[in-house]
Amino acid sequence: MTTAPRGRDATDAEVRGADAPGLESPGSESAGSASPGSASPDYDVLVVGGTGVDTIVRVDDFAIPDSDSVGVPPIRDYVAHTGNGVALGFHALGLTTKFIDFLGDDAQGRMILERYASAGLDFSHLPAPAGTPRSVNLVDREGRRFSFYDGRHPDGLRLPSAFYLPHLERARHVHVSRSPLAQDVFADAARLGRTVSTDLHAWDGEDPSAHPWAYGADLVFLSAASVGEGIGAVMLRIVQRGRASLVVATDGAAGCHVLARGDDRPRHFPAVTPERPVVDSNGAGDAFLTAFLHARFAGRDLAECVLAGSVSGAYACGSHGTHEEIIGAADLAAAVARARAAANGAVGAVL
């Protein structure tokens, strides 16, 4: 089974899948496939959807000034969006990662391809009819973010199964970004026995457009930003109505909440103290997710997974831009050890 070269469009044969001469059908079980029971998948993780470009504007605060303009520091573009952060994060932590998406034939698309080629990320894409998605993010002096996302993909646009199935079959785990173009992957992942993760971001617990992700993934991440004290009820609803075995809600400086299937309420875990000043929270949630799952895939217990995620998320807040500095496995292990030592020292001081 072939894949497109890194940073190139998928070939016609890839898109046709089973109809292409010389290619295995999506249901075939070649030595390179990760069919149920396979011991050696080609990919540790397949990330589906979610690349784009952020334009970041640094401001003092989110208030609109009385005048019609205001001076700001240099405005910069960054390769970004959630699938990008998850794919680059897993890749940096040493997991064999495949990333697939639509991509525009435009300046932003070329910027993305250059970044992935430089990083060595295995990326295949189909042409995006409306161009590469973009967002404009305001970042205030405290590092908080407010995002204007253009969501330019046409209604009804979906990644064709003939494109994603060959990659899905060869993956141990799949992360499905919250984008309608990736929605069809859930049913095929369940049929193939793949574990699935997703990030609902700041879901309010009600918007039905998120239901396929909230109730279709095994490992669900979200932000508590939109629901505040109601986050526990939202997490319980995700478990009760869906297939999730674990739900994790990040809550910024307040830490995170974790609910495992069978628990009657979420557990709270405090945040770690960042080792460097917080300047930009763009990408912190993606960094938390990748480090948490990296630890989980390695068999770590829940507290260790949370600690890894918290350290990685805090690290991401210490650099300007989205996904510009991504922590690697060795640096993460060292930072986790320091955070653990600091926590043990604080407990010892209290005792």
C-alpha cells in the first residue's frame, strides 16, 4: 500500500483506494497493515484533520479602544490549528505519526508543507476547494487567547474513505480533530477496533454539532472554559451517552478534571508551576493532550499522565506563537521529574 510523499498531494491511486490497480483494498490485511490483532502497525498514531495558519496579534487586553486603530507588536503568521499541534506533538515525542487533511494550493498551504518537511512529519493531503483554513488570534499581556476562526471548508466536505482507510488500517490509534470533514472516520475506526481520541475544545455541553465527537471517541478532551462549574455534569454526560472510557477537562491555571468510566464524579488535579513566564497560551491544550496520551500509551498511571500533560501544556505557554516550541521526550521526562520533585518537596514542607 502506498502513501503520498511527505508534503505532497495524494495521488489519484491513493484517492481511488480499492479501485486503483495494484493497491490493496481497504479491507485487505497485508503485512504492513494494523488490522485487529496485528502486532506491528506502521503508525502509532493517525491524526485526521485540523491544519491551518494562525495570524497572531498581541494586544494589552481584549477591550476595543475608542480610536479606529492601535499600534501593536509585529503581527506574525504561524502554522497552527489543533490537528497540527497534535501531530507535531506526537511526532516530537517519538511516536510514529501520520497526518492527513485537506490543504489549499495557496501561500498558507505552502507554508504548512515547508514546516512539515522541515520537521520530518509524514503528511498527505487532498486539495481544499476553498483554500487553507485560517484564524486570527488575539493574545493579551497575560498570554490569554481569543480566536476568530474562518471555518472556510464548504458544508458537506468530507475526507473520502478511500483516502483515509489505508492509513487508518495501518494505525494503532487515531486522533480525530473536531472538524466535519473527519466525522466519517469514527464508524470505520470502531469497525476496525482502533482506539480514538478527540478534543472538543471549549464545548458548552449542548451544541449538537459536537455530538459525533463527544459520544464517538474513547478518550475525550475538552476545555472547562465555556461551562465553568458545570464541567462535571458535562463530563458525566459524555460518559453516559457515549463510548468514552476517559474524559479529561483542562482548566488553565486551575489544573484539570478527569473522569473515568465507572466513577461518579471527576477527580481534580492541580496545575504545575510553569518553569518559564507565560507569554502565549496558543497550543497549550494540544501539548497537554499529546503528552498525556504519550504517557498513557506507555502504560503510566493516571497521575503520571496528568503530570506529563500539565508539564507539556505549561511548557507550550512559554513561547510566542502556536506550536513553535514543542517539547521532546527527553526534555519532557526531565521536566516531569523536576515537577514531581517540587511537588514532593512541597508536601514534605507541609508535613
